[in-house]
Amino acid sequence: MSKFVKRCIGFVQKETILCIAIALALIFSMIVPPNLSYIAYVDWDTLFLLFSLMAVTKGFQKAGLFLYLGNHLIKRATTSRKMLFSLVFLPFISSMVITNDVSLLIFVPFGLTVLQMANQESLIVPLVVMQTVAANLGSMLTPMGTPQNLYLYTKFNLHFGQLCQLMLPYVLLSALCLTLLILFRRSTSVPMSFSPAKPPDPKCFLCSSVGFSLCLLGIFQTIPPILIA
């Protein structure tokens, strides 16, 4: 077997979902031959807003905002139960603003680090599962929480309050279920010492805040999303 074939097989195994998506796109393009009308199929406003939100979120992450806030929350946790509450509800709440995927990319590694510092490695699997569920459930509340919400929000010209009002009962029920899951777990004492968290970089934080404000203006349909991107 040649090196090229091995590389192709390795790529397919590593990027299975991407390869399936490409294959399906090719199949459907045979059913509906490509033409200029394809351009109209893309919801450009949603893509522009998603790109902008991802860029702004990366700016906040680079500034150290999320670790700074997370450290302040976690250092108050004196038991494993309090620690789980903090680590699970961090992505639950943050996903309402910075999308579920980005929230997980930030707080799952952070949660693993905290558990290792606290010698609570046995909680790694439950924590990652609950964080994943929490990020996806919390993100239901707002337009910027998930790409699906953002698409529906722009597609049907919903008001911000309308979407939040529709999703609020489900989000509250989700929060209750997560709370019960954590309460059912045995609580143990967690002695930890945290080094002082560095404040966010002022310049990076300011630039990201301005960018996030522009994203909100785009979501509220005050300015065209293309101007934000």
C-alpha cells in the first residue's frame, strides 16, 4: 500500500465527519446540479455573526478573562459537590453568551486541571459528561448560544426577548435536573490552594469588549452582520 493511500485512510479515520459531509455534498450536488442559485442557499448573516462571535470569544480567552473568573469561582469550593456546581454551571451560563462549543473548549480543560489539583481524578468522566450536557442545555436560551438558535433567530426575524421567553422554561428545567444530578453525588472535603489569578489583559479585553458589543448590535439587527465580520 502506497504512502498516499495510507495518508488518505489516516485522514478519513481522523476526520470522519468531515469526509462524510463532503461525500453527502457531492451526492446531493449530482441530484441538484451546481448553479448560481447555490449562493442564495447560504445564510450569510448567520455565518458572519458566528465568525464574529468566535473571533471575539478567542479574544476574551487570550485576555485571560475566563480563567480569571473561573479561578475566583473555584477557589471558593471547599467540597467536591461545590466544585462540581461551579465547574458544571460555568459552561451552562457562559454558553448563553459565547456559544456551547467555545464554552466547552474553554472549561473542559480548565475543569480537568482543577480536578487534578484537587486529587479528584475520579470525577473526570462525570464532570466532562455533565459539562457537555450543561453547555448544550444552557445555550438554548439565547440567539448566540447555538448556531441553530442564531439561524432561527435571523430566519424568522424574532426579537431577542421572544426567543429567550420561549426557551426559558426548558433552560430552568435543565438547570434543575443538573442540580439534582450533582446533589445525588457524594460530597467530600477538598483542600486546595490556588495561586492568585492574573487579571485580564486590559488592551485585549477592551478590544474584545468592543467586538462583542458590535456582535450584539448585529444580533439585534441594528447594523448589518457583514459590517461586523
